[in-house]
Amino acid sequence: MPDSDLLDMETEPVEKEGHETLLPSVTRSVLGTKSFVDTRLDPPAKNLSTGLQQRGARAGDMIGGRYVVEGQLGRGGMGRVMRVRHSALGKPFALKLIKSAIATNQRIRELFYREARLASALTHENICSIVDFGQDDSFGLFMVMELLEGQTVHAKLRSSGGLAPKVACDVMWQVADAVRFIHSRSILHGDIKTENIFLVRGSGAKSRMVKVLDFGLARPDLDRRDGIDGTPEYLAPERGDGEPASQASDIYALGIVFFELLTGKMPFSGNVEELFKLHKQQAMPLPSKHVPDLDERADAIIVRACAKDPSQRHADVQAFMYELRTLMTMLGMEDNKRRRVAPDAIRERREHDHRMKAAAEVFGAVPLPMAACDASGKVRVANHAFMEFLGVAGDAGGLELRDSALPEIYPELFNDLEQISTKRRPIKRVLYLNEGGDRVIEAAIVLSAASATAEVTAGEIHICLHPLRALAT
């Protein structure tokens, strides 16, 4: 496979070690002097401000040509929520106006439209439905949701303190099932908190209906230079260190919410810097210290969900729910059918396991050396070809790249790992590998940041080595 096919760039002759080779003009060879960082796959974000002087919506204003504002319902980190009525249908809705300072960020706009489409397709009894979204020339980005009557769990806890253990478990179960559902659709929440959990008034036959708000839309996914998104009181330790949202960080937030439901208190308090430090260093307090006669299983669930190391938390939300169901059974709540794991959840878990096994089999057998590591070069996983390339035997987990021969042929390795960790843009380089005698192999090595939605490797770096051609010396 020619290098121009792999890198898809115009080429020009570059002198290397006494002979001419045809390489991309912006390629860096670790044995040469030319350098490059390929940013075409992740171009710098442009400020797409419309230049409009947006003002706050008031009663009587028309948004999106069809929603008449009746008043304000609340205000959040992403913007204001208005009560509106559809001009033709006459039906009331809740409409969220996205803050102009956020909405003019290109990455936020792209995220908004992509995840609004995903969220509007979600159907789950514990998720607040998104029915419409778009942009208004005067008021900017907006999304429209079903109008809920009731109050947030946050407001309930502030007025009456912690919930009875059975009530807390019931609320927690519904919240967890909603999170399980969106995770199965490869969507993260990123801002799970009691302010985003709504207790619906007048829910009919069901004595207590919970709706979770802002699914797929609460996570701005900002570049690290723009700040850390999320609410500090619920933020997992790795998020405070700049890591992206993940399923593990959502599970951490579920643990914080469960503690708050049971006790009416937050486990940690302070300013933002103090909270980051407490989440990272302070042991998770036990809810049983605040709630007399609370079953010790509640302590165990919360401590595991809020482990400092993401790998020590529940493997997924389904595992969290399994332990919660055991606690609920001990509390005498086993008879409610709604609390049993839904058949679709069992099927999704089985299909997920099969996909994971298939992915592992394919990854392991791929002849191209491939691996995932953190910014320091500690390998989490590598296929057989990568281990053979390094001349290392045994399990890849825990392997340190600085202890291998790779830095000798790739001196910029650790600088590149750091660059990708902070800027999250792919880097491609060309290596020259001496196989003995006069045989030299020209190979491309590609390093890229793992997807923010990756279940295990979020925040890590993927490595792939691809031989291009043999060169005569």
C-alpha cells in the first residue's frame, strides 16, 4: 500500500540518508529532520458566531416560528428553560434556549445537533422526551421537551432531607435504568445530578415516576483549554484531571446521587478546587453513618461506584443495578415487576458481550501491530503483532513503552503521547526500521486519541503501525 494512499497528501521528494524517497511533504521521519503534525482530521475549531445580538426570550415571543413563550421554568448550566405553547397544536412544552456563549462554539453546535438527533430518537419511560430542536434567528439554538409537572429531586431533598431507603432505592432504580438504556445506545450523560432528576406529579397508576433530563445534551465535550464540563460535586476524580466523560464517570455520579438520596447531603463540599481534591483523595463517606439501621449493602454499592480508580467501579450500569436489586430484595421490595431487569436489557447485555468477544478476537488476530496506552506510555492492551514487534512476551497489560526498544527508533514518542493527550489530534509519522543487512522497511505509525465514548480506553491513545514498503540501502 503506497504511503500516499495511507496519508492522502500531496508529496514531494525529501532527502533521507543519502537517497531520495517520495514522502508527504509534512511527514516527520524519526531518522530525518522534516517534521509534521497532521491536523486535517481534527481542524481547529472556528468561531461560528452568527453576529446576531441575541436577547433573552420574554412572554409572547415566538421561537422557531411555532413556539409561543408563556414564561420561564428555570435556568441551568446550558441555558434557560421556558414554558411554551405550540402555536398550531395548542400543546404546552418545555423549551431550552442554549446560552449564546456556548451555542457559538463550533464544537458545541456540532455536538448539539448530533446528540439532539440521537436523544430525540430515545424512547424510555424514565427519560424526558425531546420532541423538536433547531435554531432561531433571534434567540439561537433551542430544544423542545415534554412538559413535566412536579419538582426536581434536588428541590425535594432541600425541602425535606434524605428519602426513606425504599423510596431512595426506587428512585435510584429508575435513574439507573435510564442511564443503562442510553449507554446501550452509545450515549453518555456527563452531568448526572439530582437537579437533572425530576419527580413527576400525578403519574397515574405508578406511585412514583422519575424522569431524567438532558440525556446526551448535558455534556458539552469541550476541549480541555475551554474548561472542565460537569458539576464539581458529582465529578469523578479522572474528570477533574481533564479526562473526558465515560460510562465509568457516569457510574461515579450515580454513586454520588444514591448517597444524596439516602442522606439528603453531599459527600463532599467546598469550592471547585477543594472538591476536585476531595474526590481524588478523600475516602467516600458511608451513608450508614447518617442513616440509622441502613443495610450495609447500600454502603458497598456506593463505595464501589465511587472508587477513585475507574477500573474498580461497576463494569457497567447493569452491574450497578444487579447490586441495587439485591439491596431492594433485602428491603422487601422484590415484588414490584418494574424493578426487575427488563428482557431487552438482558438481550442487549448478551449482544454486547458477543460484540466484545468478537472485537477482541479480530483485534488479537490483526497482523498490524496495534495497542492502547496512556499518556505516560503504559500499555493497557496490545495485540500479538504489537508484542512481536517489540520482541516482548507475555501479557501486554502494564507494559511500559519506555522499557521497550520503541523509543530508540521513535525518539519523539513521549512528546507525541503528551501532545495527543492534551490536544486530542492524531499524529502520523514515518519510521525506518532496519531488518538486518541492507533491508530497511519504511512504516507509518499512527497515534490517535480514543473516542470520548470508549467504554474502557476513553482518555487513552491508540497506536497502529503500518508497513509501507521496503527500501534498498
